Amino acid sequence: MAVRSEREQVVLVTGAANGIGAAIAELAVARGHRVMLTDVDEVAVVSRAGSLGSRAAACVLDIRSPEGWTRAFEAAEADFGRVDVLVNNAGITHTGVTRDLRSRHHRDIVEVNLLGTITGVCAALERMTAQGHGHIINICSMTSFLPLPGYATYCASKYGLRAFHHSVAIEERDGPLDFTIIHPPSTRTGMLEQEMADPSCAIAFAEKSYAPQRIAQAVVDAIATKPVEVVFPPLAGRVQRIAGVFPRLMRRVLPLAEARGLRRRERLLPHPATDR
Ligand SMILES: NC(=O)c1ccc[n+]([C@@H]2O[C@H](COP(=O)([O-])OP(=O)(O)OC[C@H]3O[C@@H](n4cnc5c(N)ncnc54)[C@H](O)[C@@H]3O)[C@@H](O)[C@H]2O)c1
């Protein structure tokens, strides 16, 4: 089988209308890839793809829908001939502590972040194995290592996604596919704005946040280098990964981090009287 150079990849990105997904699509096109942008928001994704020129196309896809996945792969194959790389990026959150969220909020988070991504991986496994190559990149979260207040079901969906990802990668170790999982920290997108509006998510502001373009750089680099797992920031992320294993330690440390997050969030909030 011919090895494709980095410039020849066809990349399907979910949740590509906004935030990290939009940044991934933009950078991938800039690096010479061809990109099928997909999103549940059809108007926004068509407009985003339209701004990226002829190496980009758009298709509506709700990642919870198996039929939607079939249509998205078919659209990419019709426009670009194949899908070499799937970037499973779409995700949601509903802010609030567990007892305050409605059961439909808890279900939504799991249905999109975990079941939707699983549905996409299953669709890709079949099609990419049939074509003899493929790279599945799942965008997860540092919360997959850390039990965070204000994020219980979101954390659970990402813990679950990480376990699923690595289990499948091991199942498929003798097959033709590559697997990468990438864990962004707080990233300045619509999701973080949503969290800014709710003090129960203050922990998100305890550490520095990243621009979506920085996460996109790691993702698009991974198309060529195929790392197994990427954490952010590289050193502190490794410490967090280990710390999350110890719940007693977390119970001591996290309230301090949460208090710092509350202070930093307060500074970041717009203050109409002084901002004029
Ligand atoms: N922003 C952060 O701080 C942060 C941190 C860690 C991980 N992440 C993860 O990064 C990924 C992207 O997040 P973001 O911050 O760019 O979010 P965002 O809210 O800015 O964008 C998410 C995109 O996904 C789309 N989407 C939502 N539900 C969908 C569905 N069912 N099917 C298809 N598309 C859907 C939305 O329309 C939107 O365009 C998510 O998986 C998120 O969990 C984000």
C-alpha cells in the first residue's frame, strides 16, 4: 500500500462549525489537507466550509445518528474519494452541579460525548478497515483524568470515552488503523463562555486557558506523527493524569483549585462599571 504524504490526507472533522473543530478544519486546510467539515448546525458548518475554499466541503451530521454517519462518509467519499482521518471532536456540556441538572441534561451529555463518538468510531472502523488504512483521532479532555466539581457527568462521559478509545485501539492492534486521543485543557471557545456564566464551573478557570488554534496545532500535527495520547500542558498534564488516580488527594487539592478558579473567574468577568 502506498504511504500517503501529510499533504494528501482527507480529514473528516465533527463539530467543525465552531471552536476547536473549526480551528482544526482551518489549520488542516492551510496545511494542504482536504477537509469534510460536519456539524449538527447545518447553516454554520456550510458557512464555515465556504470560508475555507475548494479544499473544504460541508455536511450536516448529528453524531448521535448512525444514518447521519453513513451520509457524512458518503459525502466525503463523493467529494474527496475517501476518508483517511476521522477527528471526533463534537462535544457538549450542560453546566451545574449534579443535583441541579435535569436528567435530560445528564443523558444529553452522555449521548453526545460518549455514545455519539462511539457511533462514529464504529462507522469509521468498518469503512477504514475495508479501505485498508485510516487514523481515528478522538478529542477527549483533561477531565478524563480528574474528578471535577461542576463537571460530574461531563467528566464521566470523557472518562468513558478514554476507556473506550484505548480498549478499541488494543483490540485493533494488528489491523491497519491508527488511534490517537488528545486531551485539551480549558480552551477559549463557546463551551468555556458557557462555563464562565456559571460559578459552579469555577474550576475551569483555576489554570491558564488555551486558544483553540493551539489545540488544533496538536491535532493536525498528530495526523503526521500519530501519537498514542496527548495531554495539555505537556508537563502539568502528566502530573494531573497521575493525581486523578487518588481521590483522597483530589478531595484536599480541588477545593483550593476551585477557590483559585473563583477568584480568576471574577477577574475575567466583564465589569460594566469599569469596562466602559
Ligand atoms: N473548550 C474547552 O475548554 C474544552 C476542554 C476540553 C475538551 N473539550 C472538548 O473539545 C471538543 C470541542 O469543544 P469546543 O470547546 O470547541 O466546543 P464548542 O461548543 O465551541 O463547539 C462544539 C461544536 O460541536 C457541535 N455539536 C454539538 N452537538 C453536536 C452533535 N450532536 N453532533 C454534531 N455536532 C455537534 C456544535 O454545534 C459546535 O459547533 C468537545 O469534545 C469538548 O468536550 C473542550
